[in-house]
Amino acid sequence: MEVSVRVNLEEAARERIEELKRLVEHHRFCYYVLDKPEITDADFDVIYHELEDLEKKHPQLLTADSPTQKVGAKPSTDFKEVKHRIPLLSLANAMGSEDLIHWQERIDRGLADDDDPAFAPGASGALAYQYMCEHKIDGLSVALTYENGAFKQGATRGNGEVGEDVTLNLKTIGTLPAKLKPVAVLADGTLTGLDAAKKQGLVEGKDFQEKVLRHVEVRGEVYMPVSSFTSLNEALLEEGEQQFANPRNAASGSLRQKDPAKTARRRLGFWAYFLYVLDDGVKQPTLHSENLNLLAAMGFPVEPNGKIAHSLAEVQKFVDDWFLPRHSLDYQTDGVVIKIDQRKIWDKLGNTSHSPRWAIAYKYPPEEAETQVEAINFEVGRTGAVTPVAFLKPVKLAGTTVKRATLHNADQIKRLDVRINDWVVVRKAGEIIPEVLAVKFEKRTEGSEPFVYPTHCPACQSELVRLKDEVVLRCLNIYGCPAQRLRRLIHYVGREAMDIDGVGEKQIEQFVKSGLVTTPADFYRLTEDQLLALERMGKKSAQNILTAINNSKTRPLAALIFALGIRHVGVSIAELLAGRFPSIDALMAATAEEISAIEGVGPVISDTVLEYFAQSENRELIEDLRSLGVKLEQDAAEAAQTFAPTLAGKTFVITGSLTRLERLEAEKAIKARGGKATGSVSKKTDYVVVGESPGSKLAKAQELGIKIIDETEFLALLEIEA
Ligand code: IVH
């Protein structure tokens, strides 16, 4: 009897474990590979921990292929695989001060049996080590390789052993150094920063040698600044595309773009946090904190708020001190990483299969709050996308007072069954945009009615439609809808558009209300007297506004094209259009074929561009802008980057390294002339450009009989002087 109960229990556990494994794998795939998580991190943790617990209780059911035995998820197959020289591990989590104490006890036990006096506690029981506290940046970790001082390769973590080669995309991160600054090698081989050596009064040639390190590996976090994340999501919403759940997914999605130009537009950031020097005959500093200084001296961005702590109490103080202020940083943090500062102890303690024993991640609790829904309103965006917003009884959350939360779309309202007056749980998705997570049904008042989604635009009453493949509802009354007009005016003055400083949403609302501005051209007709007649407008601000408006007349053509707010024409598409057509007139005269022939611009975009200029309102706007003195053609800087489409329809593959151009520059040059640069040779390839030490692509090209050219011939095709 007893035996059969046990067998049944084990059978039930086995089934549940199998189900949990599938779930964990699925959600990891959604999260890591598709960048589209279907559940929150907290919900993921629940199933993950259930799996871990069951496996602990039934060790005989634990298999090597269980997701609890692997870090992260399988790398996507779109990028070349890179085997990491040193595996990229994960970190154990601490959820509170008790976990920190247990961590320290484990460390002390690990060091206790050692004969090395360096690891023994000090005479008064003082620790033999100190801690380095760093913000836990919510991005994705990458491993970078530098050879002879130059950036060679960068890879994502992938499964910890094998990651994806994202070198080209990493090169677009402006703060990631392409070349390393030289460092000082002291007499005993120890490395330090050049400035640090000089500050100590050491003399080059005598006390230290200057050296560019030959082989360096750096680890760090790629992140998306909060400011970029917010504007990216706004743009995605307008385009009717799925938004990113949080800056980390956005960073990961951006770093794994097939087109590096797209990554470049996303303006990612990087913080370095590990250095491994592989050169012979030199010694890295013994403290991790000193290695961070060395990283900074070599030109890497290092997060500036890290701090050394001498006790767990000091660690806890760092954690507590940053709990709220972290929200004012332009990068999202979800905790604090605490590392033993003495690297010698790293070697002594080693790693578990998952994570180093000498570091731990203190995770801040997810920030959620309960409040009541006062109203559900609908906001109409620039391109007519209508999104539901819950207006809430104000509640404190993650350092700010939250009054509104997004409900995303009709499907989400239905799924949550959220109603007016409901008590709801709100959470900052990625701690930035508050969203309604769930309804507290037990608190629902009797007689509440399911929310009925509107069928008509709240601003202009025209019927809402759902376009094919889109999740949002749209108001198609593009020119008549006052809400769309307002959003378009706001878009026009934006930083990446006409960059009219001092004119924001509030001012534009004022201008519109008083009848001064209806179309963007009206900005240029504003007078000082008109502005002074507005409420709360002083002479100085009126003058500043007029100057900013006047200055916008000479914005680059790309900015103007973007400012028009044509559907699907974001900043990068606007740049492509301005690079191909020297003026608005040329763009207006272009055919669909000419537009969609631009690499990176497809028929969807050429259609919306043609559609835009087919509207008489828009052509009138252009004429209006022209007569008011707004520049409608390329300036000298833009013209210098414009090329005739001499390589239109031609596909290039580059193999080996070129001497005159960096790979990325060469690809840019091909694209600027209308050609295409791809990564692998096929029958469709027109030219294979062969540089120094070419790879297997050369043989493939010979096999397929594809035209092979050297760098000189390539430069001639580009019409660049060799
Ligand atoms: S140390 C073994 N330092 O957190 C090494 N990681 O939960 C772990 N992270 O995979 C890396 N900021 O993506 C380290 N200052 C920091 C970090 C940091 C963010 C991320 C990293 C890592 C994850 C572990």
C-alpha cells in the first residue's frame, strides 16, 4: 500500500516536472530569443522555483537537460556562434539581508580551512576581504575580445558556453572603445592606468613602461537608456507594432538586429565590469575595484556609482541608500551586485555549475501597488492608434506617484476583465511604464459592468478599425481628427524632428486652443505679440521660442522628412530617404520603384510615402513651409554623403580584412550606392570582395563562379580613390 502511494507520488512529480521543464524552456525562448516575454519575471520565478524544489525533493528525477542545469536559453541561430573562452556564468540571488549573511557564512567556511594567512580573518576577527558594490544593470551581458588594442569580437552570453557573434552591432555603440588606451606596466609587471602612475610621481621608462595590451577580454552589460526606451516604445506604438516589455528586452532585441544601422539608431549604452588580461608577463591588479579603474583608464565606460564596502552593514546601506534614487539614473537597475574585492579569493572559492561563489546579486523586490481605477480613457496617437489608459487613484510606486497606467489594447482589457472602480495591482513594467497587472476580483463592487470598448474615436467620432496584423484600433480620419493633428504637431517639434526647444505639449495645446496653430507651417507665422497674449508667457520665453522656431528652418532634410510624420518613416528611414533624394521635391517626384529600391526600404514604406504626398493637404503643407523659408533640400554635410545608386541591385560579400575601410564602413558604402551587403555567398551574390586572409567564402565563390575582386577593384567600384 505504502509503496504504491510513493510510486504514485513520484509519478505525479515526474509529470509535473516534465510540464514545468517545457514551460521554463518555452518562456526562456520567448524571453531570450524572441525578446517577447509572455509572463512577468515574477511569474517566471514561481514556475522556475517550483521546478527547482521538485527536483530537490526528487533528485532521482533530475536530468542533465533540465533547464535548471543550464544558464539562460539557447542562442538564436541567426548569428554565428562563438565559444566563450571563459564561460559566462549567472549570479546567485539574495532577496534580503539574511541571504547576505548566509552568503558571507558560506564564504568564511570556504576560506576557513586554508593555510594561506591571506585568507584568515584579521587579529580582531576583521574580515580578510572587502566587498565591491555595483549597480545591477538590467541589460544583457556581453563578452568582448580586444587584440593588439583593437576591438575584434563581441558575443552575447547565449547559454553561457556559446553565444552569438554581435560584433558589428556592438561597433555601433558609441561609448564602446574601438581602440584601447595604453596602460602602465610597473617594474614587477603590475598593470595600472597611465594617469594613475604619473600621479604617483612614477617616471616612464624608469618606473614603468607604456604598453598597449595585446590580448584582453572584457565583460560588461549592454543596456538601453531609459530615455531611448521610452521614445522607442512610443514610436513602436505609433507604428502599430508590439512594444518592448522593458529596457532589457529592448536592448537585447536591438543588439540582435540583422541590420547594424538599426542597432545604431537605438542608441545603446555599455558599462564594463570585468577585465581579463591574457598577455604574458603582466599582472592584473589584485583588487576588482582597481581593475575597474584600469578598465576606465583603458577607455571603457564604468558605472560611476559603485562603492567599496567593508562590512555587510555597509553593503546593506548601499542597497538601501539606492532603493529610490536608482530611479533617477538613465539606466534601469534591478538590484546590486556584490563582489568580493580580492580576486585571489575568487580563485580560492571558485564557482558552482551556475555562478561564482564570490559574488551575489541582491535583488530589489518587484514594485507593485494596489489602487482603484477611476476611469478608462482612450488616447489617440499621431497615426491614429487608439490606446486605452486607466486613470487611477494616485498611488506611490517605484519612487513616483502613479496616476495613469497603460492597458495596452482591447485584448488586454478583455483578458484582465478590468472595470471602472475595480481595485487593481499596478506595476512598473521594467519599472518605467506603469501597467495594470491584475484585478482584485474579491474587492469588486456588486453591479459593476464589463467595460465596453468604444467603436468610435473619442476625439472625432469616426469609426475605429483594426488593420490587418495590428493589435491596436485606429482612427482613420487622419486629417480631420483633432487628436491626431495635435500629436502630429508635437511630433514635428521633437528633438529628432525639427528640434524646436521650449515648445512642448503644453505650449502646443495652448497654441491650438487659441487658434494660432493648426498645421506645422503655422509655427513659422507666430509673432511675439501673439505669444505674449498667451497665459503665463513672458517676453524672454516668447523670444526664445521664436528663435528656436526660426532655427528649425535649417534642420537637415532627414529631420524634416521625419518631422512630417509619414507612417512607417522613423528616423532611420528618413535618413535613408534623405540620403537617396536630395530634396523634398525629388522625393515627391519619386516612383514607388525608386523608393523601394533603397536597401532597407520596402514596398510598405514606399506606399505610405506615395500616399502621403498624394494628399493635397500634405502638398499644401510643403508649399507653405517653402514659402515660409523652411529649407527643403540637403545641406552640404548631407550632400557629401549622397551617392548615385551606381550599385543598385548588386549584392556584395566581403571576406578577409580590408586595409582602407573597416568592414562596417565598406558595407555602409555599398548600401549608400544602392547595393546590398550580405554575410554569405550564394548564387545571388554578384561580387565577392577579397581582403587579407580571406575565409572559406572565397572557395565558395570560386566554386559558384562568382566574380571575385580585390580591395583596389572594390574601391574603384565605389569611386573612392585608392
Ligand atoms: S557580474 C559571474 N556585475 O546580471 C558573473 N553582472 O544575474 C556575473 N549584471 O549575467 C556578472 N550588472 O548580465 C555583474 N555590475 C554587474 C552587473 C551584472 C548587471 C547582470 C549580468 C549577469 C546578471 C546576473
